Amino acid sequence: MAGFDRGGFGCRQMRASLQRLSNVTVLVDRPEFEGAFRLVSGYRLDKHTGELVVSISPLGTTAILGRQGYLRLNMDEVRRIHGEVAHLIHSRLHWVNQGDRRPVNMDTLCSYAYVGVRTGSALRKRRMAVRQALKELMDVGWTVTEKYPGTYLIGRPRRASDQGELVTRAGVNW
């Protein structure tokens, strides 16, 4: 489960956290609607394979993702990425659907990892770190092509398998 030994302390902590999150109620008060929902509507842990599926309520998913859908996080990719900037960019690029490619500007990529506008040598160092992070993404199966100067076409790999992936879904009936 998410890189933890199945019977270890980390696994027990993860399960306890999921149980606590299952008790959290979120209140939404917007001009167009009002509602309340549990943060985690359910989770399923296969004790033999370690596969973990977390279900977030449809209202929660809409609030988090801006639409009803799902977000798939491949934990094998996360474990293989070592750089801090690469981790930050990887986590922010999950709006790119699996098997799809999207254009992303260098300044946008920099904003995923760094706060504030910088000029001169600081900006050059940040861009160099982002380019290194993009190489790390390529090492875990993402595609990166510089389409125009400062604009990259970033492709997320197709789903290889269910193993090692944490899935959050909206509106799933178990």
C-alpha cells in the first residue's frame, strides 16, 4: 500500500489516517449550492496485493478537481523520482490525462516549483532546475518535447497497470 510494508508501522498509520479522514465532514456554501459531504466516502484495501482505492465523494472531487472525474497517481513513478523540483512538477502535472499530451510554458512549470517572480540569474537557475526535473519525468516514462522556445509538449504515459497506483474516483458504486 503506497510503498509501505503491509504489516508495518507505516501501513497501520496510513490506515488510521484513512479512518480519521473518513470521519471528516466538509461543508460547502457557494452562491449556486450548499452541501455537506464526507471527505473520504470510502476506501478499499486488498490485504493480499496491497492495492488501495480511495473514493472521494462527487462533491469533494468536484471541489478538488473542478469537475467530476478521477485523478490517478502512480506511486511507482513517485518512488522513482528523486529531485524535489521533479516531485513538485510531477504532482502538479496530473491534469494531463494518461496517454495524452499538453503544451506547458516554462514559466508555468517554474511556478509549480517556485514562489515569486525572479529575474536574472535566479530565473536562469530555476529554469535549469526545471529542465533537469523534466529529464527525471522522461526517465519515468513521461514524454517531453520542446515545441517552441519555452513551450513544452508534455505527455503522460498510458496506464500500464493498476499496481502501485492510488486512485481517487467520483461517483463510484462499490
